[in-house]
Amino acid sequence: MSATKPAIFNEMLNGEQVRSAYQNLEKWYRSMPAELRSLKQNEAEALFRRVGITFAVYGEGGDPERLIPFDMFPRVMTAEEWRKLDRGVRQRAAALNAFLADVYDRREIIRAGRIPEHLVTNNEAFEKAAIGFRPPRGVFSHIVGVDLVRTGPDQFYVLEDNCRTPSGVSYMLQNREIMMRMFPQLFMESRIRPVDGYAGLLKKTLASVAPQKCQGEPNIVILTPGHFNSAYYEHSFLADLMGVELVEGQDLFVEGDFVWMKTTEGPRKVDVIYRRIDDAFIDPLCFRPDSMLGVPGLMSVYRSGGVTICSAPGAGVADDKAIYTYVPEMIRFYLGEEPILENVPTWQCAKEDDCKYVLENLSELVVKEVHGSGGYGMLVGPKSDKSTIESFAAKIRKNPDNYIAQPTLALSACPTFVEEGIAPRHVDLRPYCLVGETIELVPGGLTRVALKEGSLVVNSSQGGGVKDTWVLAE
Amino acid sequence: MLSRTAEHLYWMARYIERTETTARLLEVGARNALLPNATGGYRNDWEAVLLAKGTLEPFLEKYRETNQRNIETWLFFDSDNPSSVYSCLSAARENARVVRTALTAPVWDAINGSFQELQQLHRTERSKLMVTDLTEWTLRACQLIRGAFMSTQLRNDGYDFSGIGTTIERADNTARLIDVKYYVLLPTVNYVGSGLDQSQWALLLQSMTAQRAFNWSYQGEITAAKIAHLLILNRRFPRSLRACVQWYCEHLDNLAESYQTATAAQEVAHKLLDDLRAATVEEIFEEGLHEFLARFMSRNAEVATTVHEVYLSGMPT
Amino acid sequence: MRLSIRHITRYRFDEPVRGIVQSQKLWPADCASQRVLAWTVTSHGAQTGAEFVDGAGDMIRLATWRGPLTELTVEVEGEVETADLYGVLREHRERIPPSAYLRPTRQVEADAELKMLSAVALKGLDGASALDRAHALSRAVSEAIAYKPGETQPHTTASEALSGGVGVCQDHAHALISVAHVAEMPARYVTGYLQASADGSPHEASHAWAEIWVPELGWVGFDAANACCPDARYVRLGSGYDALDAAPIRGLVQGATPEEHLDVEVMVTAVQSGQQQQQ
């Protein structure tokens, strides 16, 4: 686990040689005159703006309708590379769901001593209100976003799992749409597997977990916090693609055994809610009493089998960074298989020895908050100055349970358009796995790219951009 | 359809209509200011314009002086004025943004594009902007939005709710304009029929782009009775009260048909239409124009309340 | 002992409200110390439904009222046969592991004073049994907070009650949960009824206390407000992290919220065996 600097894996180049997957793209790039490039870049931006795909950054003020920078140079994966990821991601999604179904029921994995009890039951994301209820088909996390990074030809690591409501899938779909519109020729020359089946699969997945009390075609809705939310565009985009209503808490109410939505023709029963609201806010009568976003009484209807909530309340306990360490263990325990995808070695500051090591090696590690997300509250040791590191060390000492640390990985780099042409920039990958009656995964995902030279932070809230992600057909 | 979606479409349409009315008022006020001695200087006219929008007080509080530049700013750009072009168009866009998926791409483009242009105008140096540029731009933007809406939107319930919004708002605005003219501009009844009165009536026609309509529909000189007929009872004139009410009745009938059930909303709207059909200008003047208009506005508002209660609340009682 | 309970909650609003949703946790569960003989909850004019038993073994039901409405009444009536088990909760069916009850909520989060209270109470008791430690904590809370109605509010926290030195049963329960958490003992809030005086007059008849997890015994009730453990005079209704989470009625008014007037009436009387229940 030493943090010496290994060579950075270049997705396109093997030494001087262009990898076969990138040969078409390299030709395309070299034959593109600079003027055309900037023309296309403007066109792409105009297209994004027209469809209204914008992004607001929490707590930063400024233009709430800022665009996430789109880089036109695609990230490519061969059929063989994808095969492994595909198997690995499905395996992980299955194990995470088995874990959730277990910890809210018989807690076998805890009894077996494979995961410490307090990490689960004393975890903020563990919901007492979810205990003793088996959601339809036993699925808790219906959309699992797995964040992957690559460090070598065959080395993929899982950085984190997202079991609640992973966002960004609209970029996966729109990036492809825009690339196909702007460069149809490229798609004729390369055989790229489509991703546009995602919305259909999502709808199928959600329909497959309709509650028992639902007869006939289930009425599915997406529950959004509202149009001020940074991911509102995505919520409306998905609702539109699936042909389902996009609702806010105020559009729903409970009465009798069901949840209803207010329509111009009177109340209409709702069967499946794909919610994009955190647990704490979905029902002020069960969780935060001050929530204006949720539906009072929703949890009772859920628990009595009148409606399905996706992801299920309490699903967050599986993607907690302290639990993350145990995912390989879950895979072995529930599936009896060896993990296909590796975890990044992780030190838990909650453990005394680990904490000591972390504090001694801060300048070489990445430290994250256990419950943090979006790249906030983290320290990238090698990129931080002494005073930043010192003040962070104080935070860790004050509340060690709240932090984990990982080695600074040599994230792979993908060619990215810059002022002077192209240059390698670090990327990650988030595929979206759907879990219902079956487990589905479209070939692709969201590639995020750290646009600043040398930067390892790919979060859109921290200056990251996005790319189209290609999986080549066999 | 989700009640809230219908509500946003309804309010989007109302705000677009309101945007246009404000621009029309601004245009009329500005044009009138070019006519020396028409009504004893421009000042009172401007105040009347503000009175029509019910914003004279907050204006005076903020600007103190009633000069043209201040009024232009107030009516066009000022976001402190809830009925400024800027406020109304951004409210329209905000409503549209929330129900983005219920709109076709051309409609969203028209609204969003207009709003971006408006922001551009906002950033432009004021000395480079003529008031007529502003008002013409606004009328064009509103017509573009409505045109995109009419030619691309599915004729579903959303279309009807938007149509109801447009016509309820327009009926209210027309009634308000006539009322302002008659009740506010004329301090005493002595003025009725005087030269001053004549030019006031002409101003009213102008504010509704109705001079040609008037000339085509009526012979001879402009009289109060003819104008009242045009603006209140003429079913051919698209801003008349009767036309607006008839229009929303049609939308409400569509709703009753697609939902296969009629409600209190159809009932109150048709009752109002029947009364307008039966009304004559003589009766209106007999009742008193102001009284008639006040009664109309309250009945029009009752239609709005009933539509809200029945369709937009989602929980009809 | 056979206890008869009558619990009426009336809400009145100054202006008509659009609607109300209530989550009701108003049904006592059978356990070794209590057997429910008869129990009815009537939400006058409401639609009820979505009934379920949660992981803690408490039945929860929704009641909704559509407005406009200016008042509503929830009426609870029943009879329970109780036994004195010195506060030990036995044969109660629940699925939530005790370790889930170590979580600080806003109302039971420990500040320095509560931490100190916990440490002082347990001084010299390092080797003592969990039960003895729990008794010591309960005693400490009884002594630190004097019973005095009207000084604290429903939203008062444990630390506020402790620094004020006065409170009602809710405050005692919060403080006890808090100091137990400090000692890493799972603890929770319990609601119920208490036959406080022989004539059944409403002296904190609608009651609350705490339960502390004692590994050898399971959950054990401690009523720090009355410096005792629940006995045959107590009826256990439901539990939760704190008063909010355990509340027998958690409700929400839809739309604008006018001034609300709450009127609670609780009568707990002992029924002589053989005597007919009063109607």
C-alpha cells in the first residue's frame, strides 16, 4: 500500500502506439481542422443549452444554470474490457441488495461476524423504520451506480457504490445523442453499442417491483424535490423518456391504504415512486418533521404494502464509505463468489492503527468523509499544501470515525480537448445497474473527466467535465 | 394530467398575456407623450398607465419622479414591479421550466430564447434602447411564443388549460383597460363626449391594436357606444370580453368532453357567456359602465377560482 | 391489575384547515406485563388505513381528514390486564436490534453536562452489573431534574432540561436516554398510561418513561420522573428514539397552519375484578 507514483495509464496510447480501440478516433482528431473543432464545440454547447441540461453547484452561488463542460473526445472501451466490468458491476449490485435485505431482516452477516454490528446499526443511513419489511422482490437499491477508476490495462477499482439515487445518467444519454448528431460519420465507422435502451429498462425495472396490492399496469412516478434542485433537469428528462409523471411532494397525498396524485381528473393512485429525495425528507411523519418536500404518511403506505419506494428507505447503509470496505466480503458471503472488481485499499480512521497511519501519511493519501459525497469535504494529499493538510489532520483527530483514507490512485488518462489540441486528462466511469426482477446494465456509463491538468477530482461540482463513453461491439 | 402541471401551463399563459398587456400600455403611454397638449401634458397619462396596472404607489415610493425614463424602467425592466415585462416574462419562463416536458421544443425555445434576449436587453446600455424597440420586441416575443404553442402543441388538456389561462387573463386586462379609461381618466362626468374624451377613447383603441378593427366594423365617428360594443360585445374582436369568454368556454367544453364529465367550471363560464350574448350596449350604459365592468371582473375571477377548485387543486370537494 | 383507559385528544383550529394527516401509534401490544382485553381507537370523521406493525412491535395506522375542518377528535378506549414485572419488558415481539438505539437525536444528544452527569452517576460502578448501572443513571436523573410542570416545552431537549433543573416526564426520559447513551447503553423513549392516583384524576396519566437495554434481562423500563420502575399501574403504548419518534399521534396540517388548540383528556382507573366496565 505504498503511495509511490506509478506510471499513469493512458487510455489511448501504449507508448507511442495508438491502441486499436482508439484508432478511428485518432484519425478523426487529426483530420479535424481547428476551426471545425471550435465550431463543433460551440454547437455542442448550444445543443446542451437548448435542451436545458444545466447543473447547479451546491453552495457556490453564481449561475444556477451553468453547463457541465462537455468534452467531445469520447472514452472508448473494447468489448473484452467491458465484459469484465459488466460481470463485476452486476455482481456488486446483487451483493449490495442481498446485504440490504439481510441487515433489515435476519442480519446473518452480522451474526456470522463478517461485518461489525455497530457499523451497520449505528450508521446514520441505517433506518430503524425499514426493519422487518421486505420490499417487493426483496430489492432495496434499484439503481446502483458504481464508480470505477482504471489504473492499468486490466486494473479497475471500485471507488464507491451509490445505492440511493445516483445521478448523471441523463448525461450518459445526452452525451451520446449529441455526439451522434454532430459526428454521424464516426458512428458509421466504429461499431458502438447503443445506450438508448436505458429508459425502457428503467421503466421495466420499476414496473417489476410494483406492490402486491397493485393490479394491472402500475402507475409509476418520479418524485423530485423541485425545479430548484441541481438534478431537476435529469428528473424531468427521465420522466419524459419513460412517459411517467414527474411529481413533487405537494402533488401526492395519502388516504386510506394508498398514495394518490392530484390530477385534473381527480386523485389517481400511485404504485411505484422513483424518488430523488433523501430518506430524511420523504415523510415528515416518520423522519424530519420539517420536511416540505415529502409526503406525510408515505412510509406507512409503503410499510403496509400500498406503494413501492425506489430506492427503498434505508438503502443508503450499503453505500456508506465505512461499509464499502466490506463489499468484497458481502460478495463472498451472499453469492459464494470471488469479487470480480477490486476495492481500493482503504484505511478506516475509526480503527486506531489505521488512523495513526493515515495521520502520518496524509500528504500521500486521499481522505474522504464517511458520509460525504460530491467531492466535498475531501483532502487530496499530494495536491494540498501544508496548512491545508494540518487543518485537515485536526478534523480527523477530532472525529476519526467520520473519515476513511485511500492511496492516491494513478487514475487513467484519456485524450481530452484542450487549447492546444488534445492532452491526457484523468477520468473515472460510472455505469448504472438496474435491479428489479432481473439485473440489467446498458453497455456504457458516464465518464467524468478532471479538466484541470493533473487534477484527480472529476466531480462536476469541482470543475469536472463529461465525455461520451463508447463500448465497442464484439 | 397532474394538477400542478395544468396549473403551471395555465399560469405560463396568463403571464405571457400579462407581459403583452404591460408592453401595450407602455407603448400607448409613450406614444401619447409625443402628443403635446393632448391631455394636459404627459404626466397624468403616465400616472393613469401605472394606475391601470395598480402599481402607481410602489412606483412613486421607489422613483418619486414620474418621468418617462423612470416609468420605462419600472414597466419594462424592474423586477420589483411584479407586472413589469421582465417580471412577467421570467414568471412565464419559470412556470414553463417546471413543466418543461409538457411543452414542445419550439415552445420552450421560444420562451427560453425570448428570456435570454430580454436579459441581453437588460445588459444593453439604456441610451441605446428606444422605447418602441422594447415594446415591439415584447409584442413579437409574445406572438412568437403563442404561435409556437398553437402550431406545435398537442391539442390535449394541457392545451386547453393554457388557453383558459390566456383568455381569462385577457378578459381581465381588457375589462381593466376600459375601466381605467372610463373611471380613472375621467375625473368628472362632464368630460364624457368631450374632445378630451374622444382622444382618450382613441388611445384605448390604440392600446389594443383595435383602430383598424374599429374602422372595419363600425361606420362613422368614434363614439363611446361603438367602442364599448367592440371591446365588450363584439365576438369577432379577439380581445373583446365576449370573445375571451367564448374562447374559454370552448376550452372548458373540450375538457368536459375529454374527461367525460362537466363540472361547475363549465356552468359558471357558460352562464357568463349567455349573459354577454344577451347584453346590449344600452343596458350596459344604463347599469353604468364601471359597475358593469366590476361585475364582469368579479364573475371572470369566479370562473378562474372555479377552474382552480375543480381542476387545479387535484382534490375537488 | 385491570386498568380502564379513556384518552381523548381534541384539536381546534382558529381557521378552517385544508386537511390533516396523522400517524397514530395508539395500540398497546401484548407482553408479559400487560394483556389487552379491549381496545378501540376512533378518529371521528377520518379515513383510516395503511395499518402495519413496525420493527419495534408497535402498530401504526394512518388517519386522514379532508377539509375544510375546524376541529377533530381522536378517542381511545380500552381495558388492559397488567402485572408488576419490575419494569422488565418480556415476551414483547419486536425485531429492532438494541444497538440501533444508540443514536443521538436532537432531543437526546448529550452535551458536556449530561456527559458529566452520566460519569458521576457511574463512578465506582465499573464492575457493577448493567442493571445496577441503569438504576444509578435513573436515580441521578431523578435527582438532577425536579418534577415541575409548565417549565418545559414539547421541543425542550435533554440538555436544556438538565441545565434548567426542572421538567416533566418527557424531560426525565430524554435525559435518562442521553446519559445511558453516554455510557454506551442502548436506551429508548416509551409512551404509555399511568394510573397515577386512585381516583384516576389526570396527573400525568398520559405518561412517558425510558427503557434501557440490560443484556441479562432485555429492555427494562425506568421512570425517572417518579423514581421507580414501571409496575402494574403502567400501560405501555409504544417506543422510539425520543418523544417525537415515539409520539402516540404525529400529525401534519396541510396548507396554511392557523393557530391550533389542543385539549387532551386522559382517565386511567382501576377496575375491580368482577366489576363491569363503564360505558
